[in-house]
Amino acid sequence: MTAVTGSGSSAGAPDSRSNRDVFALPADVKASIRILIVDDERTLRESCASVLRTEGYSVVLAGRGEEAMDLVRRRQFDLVLVDLFMSQVSGMDILNAALEMNRDCLVVVMTGNPSVPSSIEAIRMGAWDYLPKPFSATHLQVLIGRASHAILKGREAADLRNQVMRQHSHSDTQALLGISPLFRKAVELARKVAPTDASVFISGESGTGKEVIAQFIHTHSRRAKKAMVPINCAALPEPLLESEMFGHRKGSFTGADRDKPGLLETADGSTLFLDEVTEMSLPLQAKLLRVVQDGVVRRVGAETAGDPVDVRFISATNRDPQEAVERGVLRGDLFYRLRVVPIVLPPLRQRPEDIQLLANHFLGTFWHRHRQMPDRAPHLSDASIEFLRTRAWRGNVRELQNVIEHVAVLVEPDQVIEPSDIPLYDDAVATPERAPSAQLDGSFHDVKDKVIAQFERDYLTRLIARAAGNMSKAARQANIDRTTLYRLIEKHGLQREDNGE
């Protein structure tokens, strides 16, 4: 069955142009709208693609539900046109996955067996519209024209929000919460480097906020008018990562049915964020090095180099990058090109003074998102704050965020949250870290001073956390007087916030 009919004209030249003039869009806008068509009927999906490609849209096809699920999880689409009734993976599953990955995505469901219950359920689940089969080319063009205008309005609204945020967010209080000296040092470095075009290399454990810092740098740069382009180098196999990053020419490999620009070209005039760059293979690192050096991208299958690109690079890894270079996992020449300005993010266990601030912020954010009852928000007890401060937080800020969201979903309005209400699957208590071996190099007295200073800092941060900021209580627990405690806190630049007597 062919679901797209000419209605008196060919699919590429519909009969009622006046109906579409209302939705006329510039060619460059249409080309920027990414559409995924999912249907197990080959004739239908190819007919739809022919109509929409003639209109100038960027179209990707999927004939199986599993393939569509993989696509929506790996790539961003503005519009998904999906058959409601498919074998193995249903249209509803694809609808849910598309919206889960991109809340701004518009999903139109199609079916040759239309029914009121199914259409209502699809709309209730978040579908933007419902398209019964068979439909004419004109009907499809008008529907996609309406959707394109909605997408364009959504982009304009997002641009306006970003502009307002840039104008009114001189401080980083919304995204970069923390008062600990180590964290503030990293933020201040990010603030200084942001207006430049220098390459930045961010290192830190998983969950410490590397992408947040990268976005902060981009937002405060001269490239902020264009969105930052992220790519996770650990999430894709080598051939797919190469195609995604560098693009490919038609016919360069099986399935390459058209020319495709890569993310390096997409990031022209903007910032490319290379997350987990140490997971990239050495051959790809060599190819990326040429782009960093020459500023010219060569697509997969291309016989000649392409056009120059103006890209700023921000890279990140959860490994020790110097160790990765020494082990041969990361090319040294690429590393030093990317690491013009290094930024190291401390793990959460090294910034316990930030936990109360972060936990309260996440609690307010998720309570409003899930309950929308700001006047009856719960709050964390002092015992809960102390409990959170003593945890190891191997997942760092991301783990804390997930734990607090869990709490926000389950607690009642106005509830005082106690430690027993906080779900922690790993209840290990934070313990001072051993000094790195590099710290043991040097003369006896120098090393001794360094180790003692590290011990004092670790001891004080955990002492203050256990006492919930009560300096009298902390002094009693340490069996020292308050004057000595204050002197040590001042010596190590810790935050003094006396919540006690």
C-alpha cells in the first residue's frame, strides 16, 4: 500500500501551493530541520522522504524499530514521523524514547488503522499530531510546514532565553554552585579563559561537572550565539565516531546514501566539546590533530580536503591525562595542542563545605519540577546535612543530584527530611585520601610539611562536617580550643560558618 498519494499531482510537485505559502520557510531553515521517518513499509517511508527532501529538509530513514531507537538515542532530531503499529518495537516506544532524549522534539504518529483511543493515547503521551494513512503529498507538506514553524518558534524562544540568561547571569550561581577554594579556583580559571579562543582541557572524576564547566566557558565566550556541539568519544565505536566527527561522502561505506557533514563542520564558529577524549583511538587522534593544526576537515571517503573550519576545542577526561600520555593511550602532540589551559575539577569529597548548598539547590529544583508546590517544599534537617557530608560520593555531584531527586519524588509536602529518608546504595563513609606518590618526592622536611598540611586539611573538613558547622562542638570533638581551630581553618583557607553557640 502506498500511503502518500499525489492527489492530482506528483509527490514532488503538489497541486495546492497556495496552501503551503502560509508555511513558507527559507531554504537554510528547512535544511537545518532534522527529520526521522520510521515505518516498516519501505514504499511509504521512501515516498515521504522524496517529498520532504524535495522541499529541502534533512531526512533520515529507519525501517526497523530497533534502528529507530538507536538513532534517537545517538542523534538529535527536531521531528520524528513514526508508524504507530510496528513489530517488536512499537511507535509508542519510539515516541517515548524520542521525547526522553529531546523534550523539544515533535513527534507525529502515523497509522493505517486509525482509532480514537490510539490517537488520544498518543497525544496524551506527548505526540504533537496524528496522521492517518493514506495521506496525500499535500497533506504531508502542510503538516510538516506547520511543525517546522513550531520548531522555529521553539528555537527562537530558546535563543531568547539564552540571551536573557547571558545578560542577567553575571554570576555563575545557577550552574556552578560551590564555595570551596578548590572549586572556586577552577571556576575563576574558567571565567578568565572563556572570552578567549584558547583550547581548554578539563580533567576530573566522573560526575564532577566537566560538561557544566565546558558549557559555562562557551556561554561566556564570543561564540555563544551558536550552540556548543558535544560528542562523547567513549559512546560510539571507531567507524561511527569517525563519521559523526568528520562527516562522510556519499558511497564511502555501506549505508552512506548521501553526503553528510560531521560535527566538526557543525561546530564551525562555535565550540566542540570532546568528552572522554582519551577513549578515542590513536588513528582518529592523528586525524583530529590535523584539524586542530590546520583547521581543515576531510570527510570520510573524500579525495581532497574540505573547507576550513573555525572551531574552539574544549576536551575532558575522567583519567589522569598525563598518565594517559605516558601509557600511550593519548597522543602527546594532540594533548599539548588541546591543553592550552588545563582545569582540574575536585571530587565532591574534597569540597564537603559545598554539599549543603548543592543539596538544597537540587531539592528545590526537583521539588518544583515534580511537585510544583513551592510554598510547601520539604527541607533537610541538620542531621541529614551532616549525614550527606560524611558520604564518600564516588559519583560526585551527579550522584548527589540523583539521590536528592529520589528524595524529592518520595517525600511529602512540608516534610523535614531525616537521614533515614535518604537512599544511599553505597553507604561508605568518606575517608582521607592517601597522598599521591608524586607528593613524596623531595627533601624529608618538605615532604613532611606537605603531608601534615594535607592531613590537617582533610581532618578539619571532616571535623566541621561532623559538627554540622558548630565550631564549639568541633573544637570539643578535636580536644582543642576554638582559637586554635579558627587559626587552622584560616591557615587552610576553609570556609568558617559558625552555626553553634
